[in-house]
Amino acid sequence: MFYNISLSVVIPVYHDWQALENCLLSLERQGNGLISEILIINNSDVPQPSGFRLPLMAKYFQELSPGSYAARNRGIAEAQGEVLVFLDADCVPAPGWLQAGIDCLQSHPDVDLVAGNIELTFATPQLSPAECFEKAFAFRQQQNVANGVAVTANLFVRRRVFEEVGPFNAELMSGGDFEWTRRATSRGHRLLYCAEAVVRHPARASLSALAGKARRVTSGSQALYRERGRLGNVRRVLGNLLGDVAMLLTRQDMTWRERAWALLVLVYLKGVKVAQRCRLMVPGAERRGLPR
């Protein structure tokens, strides 16, 4: 179905130009002329590679303020569309993704935000320990939406929501998507999950990549909720461990090998988060060299 609506796709990028190229190629194949503009926000002081090809409807900006949420805010400020669509640079939209997301949004006039499905892709059929963990726990978008939040790797938003709620919290290096969507839903803006609007995202394949993400997420949570106290920090990290284990035991789409590795990596990452929370109790630590 064709809608007379202007659409702006916002994509922050941090050095990952090869992945962005794949993302843009998939966007060009969406068809129907739905996209009014694509805003590429380079969140680095390194310019785009020479010879990098941008689609005709793409606009390029450079945002030097650190963090993907600062980059997304720049995209929001520059966008002209009535609906803003957020993607990560390493996402590859599946055929029909855009049409499905817009159909879901426009067929529900009371819905202001649509969170699409995020499917993981893996390098090889034999998953690494990190990939086993990702398969079990990464991008649980449907569950997130049930809790009133969503990630920005696949998110459709009516512009009026930003006009009322405001932009992302650019001070956060992680967790800003959850903070913003919870802010929106708490003010009465309805968030809907759309299983048919699919993007594919590569799973993190190394423990070091997972540990870096765990530290960023922990730092974002610490800053967002102004958490203090070592005992409370440990309780927050370990509080849902039993629920995660129970969920793993019921995953029929995972082999026992995959479930075992996912559990071991889960315990390891819990330790990483506890250590990071303790480190952040040192005054000024949140300002010193946290990983992106």
C-alpha cells in the first residue's frame, strides 16, 4: 500500500563504512518510493572514505559530539520527514521491511512508535560462545516492547513524539534508546511491535566485544538511574539471573551446547558488570575513558 507520507531514515555511523554500504544497498531495494531522505550521521572526526557512494536521497552530516545518541539527535534536527526511522549502520533491512513498518504505523492511528523485528545473523553454523549468548539474549525486541521500551536498531517514530518528549539524552553512551522510549510511553505514546518489519544484525562473535558492551550498558545504567551503593549494584546485576537460567532451559530453538555456552558467558558478563559498577563508584570514573 502506498502512503502519502514523508519518511526520513536516520543512520549513525562510527567508522563502520563497509557495514553501512550493505545497509544502504538494502535500503535502495525497498522500493515503492517511500523514503524521502536518508540521513547519514558520521559520529567521528574521520571523514567518510574517498569514493564512498551515497544514494541520491542521502544527506551526509558529521557530528563530533561523542555517542550515537548525539548523532541521532543531529539526524532528528536535520530531518524533514513526518516519520523518522532509525537504523544502525550494521543492520541490513529485509525485503519489505519498510512497507511492513509503515503499514503497521499507519493502520493504527493511535500508535506513535513501531519497533521492528531484529534477527541475528551468525558467521558460521557452529556458533562461538559469544554468539550462543547473543542468540539467547540479544535484541529481545518483542519482550522489550511489552515492557514499554525498544532499541533504535529498528524503530519508526512519528515526528510529533520528539516535539513533545524531546530528543535522546546525549549524555548517555548506552541505554539512551530505552530511556527515551520509556519517556515516550510513560507520556501516553503507544508503542507497537511489528514482527514483519525485519532487519538483520550480525551477532557479536567475541567475548571482548560482549564485555565492552556490558561495560557501556552498566555505565549508562549507572548514569541514568544515579545508582549508588555497592550492595545495591550487585543486587541489580544478579537480580534476574534465575529468570535468565529458567528461560535458557526452555529454549527449544537452541542446542544444549548453545545453552551451556550461553549460561557460562552470562555468568562471566555478570562479573564484568559488577566489576564495572564497583569501578564507577570511584569519584570521576564515569568521565574517564569509557569504551564506546
